[in-house]
Amino acid sequence: MSSSCGSRPPALRPAGSGIPAYGLSVEEVLGLPTLAGARLVAGAGGLDRVVERLNVMEVPDVFGWVKPNELLLTTGYPLRHTSGTLGRLVADLNACNLTALAVKPGRYLERLPDEMLEQADRLGLPLIRLPEDAGFDDILNQVLARILDRRAAALARGEEVHRALVQIVLCGGGLQEVTDEVATLLGAAVTVLDGDGRQLAASGDEALLTRLRGALAGLPPAAEEEAPAPGVLDHVPPAGVPASWPAGAAPREPAPGLDGPDTGDGPGTAPDGHLVVPVVAGGFTYGRMAVLGVSAADTGVLERVATVVALVITRQHAVSAVESKYRAYFLRDVLTGRSGADERVIAHSASFGWDLGRPATVVVAEPDQGPARGGTEERVLQDRLVTAWTSAVRRRDRKGAVAGFSGGVVAVVAADACDAPALAKDAAAVFADQDRTFSTGVSRVAQQPGDLPSAYDQAVRAVRVGRQMNGDGAVVHFDELGVFRLLSLVEDTAELHSFVQETLGELAGDQDSEAVDLRRTLQVLLETNLNVAETARRLHFHYNTLRYRIGKLERLLGPFTDDAHLRLNLTLALHVLRMRGI
């Protein structure tokens, strides 16, 4: 015999409850009146397996028709010529994720072989011996009726909870109000986490919440590209045992704080097992909702609860986006000198929780060039950059202003709290984009709101020239620009190119390696103020070799060792070449 069965997702049930949310456990099935004379002869370890459907075995090679979570009924007739391979039959049916096998021996199969019983015990596949007078139609009708009743009750319960939550949302309730109502209706501890694992809201018994937070400590942040489809419940397995996930799902670390065995076939059976539901809307995963202590009958409700939570979060995001845009408009007016008198700026900024009346520094962060992205991805990138800088600034200055501008982020930070390298490092840690970095420019201190437009111009110039000087990821203060600040004021780049070409001649290009080498020699000579011995030491040249190179440079460029003006021009030309993108 050979099986050809697909894998199944774990049955939808809370760990350790013994009662499935949909369907009946094998133990419950054995308690029905129509199976009063049935006996469990092997596989007692699988009594909590879930029966969601029934099937009748009519042929030995039944594997193509077996579905997960089935109770398979059979007489001995299909097995009468296969008694020697019944142990293998049990293994193949278990591989098909069959819930249990019920056999009515007697006329065609006198007894179930020991090999079959031993295999069922080893695999935990319940093997039930039916009495000779058992009618398959009675079993089918009674078991299916109970399953449908339970599903109908679960659907009604879901509708009840859904109506209660929607009413809260329609009355203006937020995420905390929804979470409170969920905890009350389900009698469980509930917490909602964002995509980075930060708690957005929590409610329920404090002891349960403490256990839930401890268990979630080992849960990795949700990855947008790994988000499961809506309606899929992830179970966090007990600590110390391998996680069991649907086929194709990425394995995740077990969560600490849970004890108990795991069957390795579906969710774990720990008494403290908790459920995690993805919060998904419009194909975007906003985070997760974790629940501990939910009853078996209510596990099916969690998917509908997650939908309402997603609705609330998307509404909050929409409101936040409008507020952020309004704050950005105001800050842009301040930084462009169109916001009016200082008193008005200070008063208005206070309504946003900002303090623009103190000495402050303007910081501008702009994404560096990276792989091309679509419009939606660029907006997501911009939002992530704003979030990263908001988080970094809040740690050092609770009243600092942060807003997203076109193509970047602007922050106005108290002068005594502005450690630009540390801010950029903290923001980069939150931003965490493998394909893109950002460069940062820092202004001088603005003593009053009227000075902020000038400070903003300084920060913009610092970030753009700093990137040209030092490459992507640069953090540059305006005062560090020196002569580059003046060169950046020249808007006609063609004029700069012409100046470099006229001054350096054939040393201006990068195609000739000898020209590049001579240009490096010239640069070090100018940096050492024509100190031949120091230049030879830095370049690891013999003194006579360097003298020869100086002669060659003067033949190409002119007598720069004697002409101070020529040395100035050469220095400026080399600075222009250092400015990337010019």
C-alpha cells in the first residue's frame, strides 16, 4: 500500500482544552449514544484529535479519498485480504492526517492483528472496534449533527461578538476600548502588537497578561512578506520543544514561559498555550493579536475579532496621516519663514507638543540613492523614515518637532539635546532597511523661531554636500563643510567642470591610472604645505622619486611650488573633484 496524501494545517483549537472549536474530539464521539457499544482498542494517546467529517472505506486503496480530520468507518470486507499489511495501513492513514479509524470486524475480519494495534498505539491514532449491530448511517447522522450544531453555535457566537465590537467602533471607540470588550466577552487576556512587536493595547486579568507577555517575549516581529493569509491561526508552542507549523511556513522559535508536551502534529497541548492571530487589512499586516485563556468555543471568533482590530488600526492610521500632514505643513511654513511672528509660532507649536521657542538645531535626513521602488513602496519608505526619526528624537527631547517633508525628514531638536551622530544611529537602528541608507545634515543653533529658516537651509546644504563629500550614510554638521560650503553655492555645475578641467588638465580624468596616481601625489603635497619629506613618508616614496614627480607635476600644471595663487586654484579643483555628483 502507498499513500498520496497532502499535509494539513493544524486543527483550529486552543492548546490543552480537550474540546475543539469546530468538530468533536474522538473522546466526545465515543460518548455519543450511537457508539455506546464501541471500544477504543488502541491509540489512546489521540483521544483529543478532532473529527470534522466522516467517510466510509469501501476499497483497500482508500488514500486518494481520505481527507484530514476524518473519522473513517469500515467493515472488515475491504481488509479481508490485507491482514498482513494492516500495520502499514495504519501508518499510511496517519500520514494522511486521519483522525481515527473505526472498524467493525467479525464476518470478514475475525480479529485486528497485533501489528495493527501496536502501530496505532505508537502513532497515537485512535483505533475503534465497533459492535456488530452498529449502523453506519446512525453513526454518520449523529456525529455530523453534533458537528453542525457546534459549528452553528460558533458562528452565532462569532456574530454576537462581531456586532458588539462593531458597535464600539461606530460609537468612536478606539483600540483600547475594543481590546477591553474582547477581554470581557472572551474572559481572556488580550494584547495587540504592532509589526515590530510593540504593544499597542492590552486588557484582561493582570496575572494572565503577565504570563502572556512572558510567552510573547520569544515571538519574532511580524514580517510583512511572511504574513500569513487572513484567517490563519498561529499557535505558539511550548518552550523546549520544536515548533509545529503548516507545511511551507517558516519555522519560528518556541515562546518561553510555556510547559507541557507537544504532539508534533498541530498545535501544542500545553495548558498555558496561547493563540496568535495576524491583524491583516488590504493585504498589509499591521501586527498580531495574542490571546491567552480563551475558551474552546470562542477560538473561531478570534478571526472576526482580528478583522475589527484591523479596522480600528487602519482608521487610526488614516487619522494619524491627516494629523501628520497638518503638522508637516505647519513646520514647513516655520522653516520657510511663512508662519508669522515668533509668538504665534511658539503658541501654535505648543498645541502639537512641540517647543520651538528655545535654542534649537535643525536636522535633515534624506534617503540615499538605492534600488528603484514603486510609488507605494517609496511612501512606505518615507513613513518608516519618519517613524524612525520620531522614535530617536523622542528618546532625547520629548518636545522636539519631527515631520516628513518631500523626500526626507526634518527634526527641530533642543540645542542641548542634539547629539546628531547618536540620533542618526538610533534612527538607523529603527529604520533597518537593507537596501537604503540615509544621510544627515545638521545646522548651527537657532536662538529663536525667526532663525529657523536659515538653520533649515544650513541643514539641507549640509546633508547634500556631506553626501557628495563622504558618500551615503554621512552625518555632517554645517560648520564642517568649510570651503565646500562655498563651492556648493555655485549652481552652474558646468562652470565647476570647466574650472577643474582648465586647472588640472590631463590630471582631471580617472581613465589614466598614472594621472590618478600623480593627482594623489599633488593632493598630499598640498595637504603637507609642500613638505617633501612628510609627503614622501605618507606615500612611501623615496625622496628622489618624489622630487622627480614634483618636476613632472610642474611641467603639467605650472610652477605651483612658487605660485601661491596656483596652489589655491589646484586645491579648489581637487575639492570640487571630491564633491561627488558635481
